[in-house]
Amino acid sequence: MILILKLAWRNIWRNKRRSVLTLLAITFATLSAIAMRGVQIGTYDVNIKNAVEMFTGYIQIQRSGYQENPSLRLSFKNNETITRAIESVESITSYSERVYGNGLISYDQNSYGIMIFGIDPETEAKTTKLLTKLNEGKFFSSDTSNEVVLGAKLLKNLKAKIGDDVVVLAQGFDGSLGNLRFKIIGTTKTGSSEFDGMAAFIGLTTAQDLLALYGNRISAIAIQLENLRDIEDTKEKLQAAITEEEISVLGWEEIMPDFKQSIELDNISGLMMMMVLIVIVAFGVLNTVLMSVTERFNEFGVTLSIGMPQMKLVYLILIETIFIAVIGILLGNIFAWGVNYYIVLNPIEFSGDLSYIYEEYGFLPRIESTLDPGIFIANSLNILIISIVASFYPLYKVFKLEPLKGIRYT
């Protein structure tokens, strides 16, 4: 075996130019695959983290069916069982109760449909970054105040200003029509034009009064975690601890299906580019191994005629292929780590029209990367496997080679 390894290593460098070109092709493909995938995953992670920490939370506890049909009828009461279940899971860092509802806001002669978000500013500050997205003014400090914070676009549409009074009308849980007067004390700007054009934030208790959600009924509980990777495990633990069948535990993918779909579509385009790179590598390896095998048919014929087993020749060519692939993959990993590390330290920021386009689709105008070992391992294995597969045809030709035909080959 040691002799075969030595022969394989020497045979690689018999034609240095061809071997170096193949090594460069594999190195470039590995570098491109890992760097591109690192940028994709890193950018996805930062955008997902930004989205869930902005307002939705990593996980939400809701009444079953509420996500498909948001209705006050599907509100629920937070009880000791749910609270104990949340507090028993170590990965949960904080949580905040929410009330969601639809309404109509009026100022002077202008009226617009709105989404009413009832929040507790104290718990919300620990759970999401909503309060940090204040554009102008301030947030209310009490969940019982008759103050409202509007999306910046909504305030502009109303042609109102901070300090003005508005009236909010909404149908309550019991079917009654509630209305309250609020004072505008601030605006938020989340980066989503649609959200900023319809969001109205009021105190949690005030929202319950407006929507007739008596008995401390709520629409959802938003939950903050330490890491995105903890979502599935946390969901399982919460669902097991909450014995009430009508209560569901949802991850961000179920809460924001459109956002998840946009990421999946982008991911498909990235995978297609990866496939193109892999095909290029496959043809490069196939060409190198086939040329190397063909030009040595004479000596293969001689070695077979003096008694060398056919399978040993096959192993020899296979080991040569693996040597070239492994060296190229190692070099590619080194360069890819450097590229990804640089982007991790220096994220690429967009500005101008490109920044606006990214924000319109709900993404941060920034490209980041990651040094997740899984990306390096997965892509390296893909390149190695495709290199071995590409060598199957040359290996087959060697396996079928007859000594006399090999000797006479020209």
C-alpha cells in the first residue's frame, strides 16, 4: 500500500503543468463555493436575527389557528402553566405579552386602516429591538397611558405631527365598537415601508380596554432566545410543558412565511451557482485523469503483462485523483477562511438606491459572512465526492484495459 501511495504521489507531478492547473481549478471552486455559501448563510442569519429581534420574536405562543386566521376570538389568557413552561426553559432570555387588532385611525379629515399593537414597554425592551427603532419623539413608559406611537409613514399619510390627538376606532372581542383618543408622542421607522404605513403602538392594558379583551386576554407571547439554533429544541420543550391543546408554539418561519420564502428563493439561486461550480470541477478532474490515464496505457500494459493485478492499477489512479482533490480542497479552505473572516470583520454596507431596494424587501442593506465549520465541511465533501465520481470513467477504462492492447496503444 505504501508503494502505491508513493507511486501515486510521483505520478501526479510527472506532468506538473496539468496537475497544477487542475489543483488551481479545484482550489478556486472550493474557495468560491465556501465563500459564496458563507456569505449567503451569514447574510441570512443576520437578516433573520434582525427580523425576529425587531418585533416578532424567535418564537411566539398563540392560540391554535390564530396565525391562519388572526381574530380576537382566538385570543387566550396567559395562565400559570404557560408562565412556568416559559420560565423553565434555559434558552429563553425574555418574553413579552402582545395584543394585536385591526382598527381605524382618524385625524382631521384623514382616516386610515391600521394594525393595533398593544405592548408593555418594559418587557418589550428586553424582548425585541422595537423601542430602538424610534424615529422621532419618545415611547410611552406605561402600558396604561393614552399615548400612541405611529409608523413614520402612517404619520405622514395622516398629515399629522407629534403632539396631535387622534381617534382610534376598533371592534372589540364582544362585538362592540370601541373608540379612544390618543396623543401622538413618537414615530417608528423599521425599514419596512408597509409596516411603517400601518403600525400603531399603544399600551398593552389600554389595548385590552379598547378591544374589550377583559380578563387579561392576549393575542400572543413573543419569546427571545440566545441563538437561532435553539428554536426547534425550545419549541419542543415548550409544547411538551404546555398541556393545553388549544395553545400552539410557533417558530419565526411559521410567523413570517413570506420572509422565509424569500430567503428560500434566494437560496435556490445560490445552490444553482454551486452546481455550476461543481460541474466545472467535475469536467476539470475528468479531463486531467483521463489524459493522465490515456498517455500511460503503454506502461500500464507492460505492468499488467508482468503480473500486476488490475485492481491495483485502479487503486493507483483513484489515489492520484484523491491526492489532487485533497490538496486543492485544503488550499481552497485556507483561502476561503481568509475571505470569510475578512467579511465577518468588515461587512459590506450598501447605500443609495441599492440600500433602499434591500430595505423594501425587508432585508438589511448589508452583506455578512460566517465561519460556521459546517459550511467548510459540507462544501469540501461535495468537491471531494464529485472529483471521485468524475474519475469513474477513466477508472473503468483502466479496469477494462488488456495488457496487449495497452502495449500496442499509440
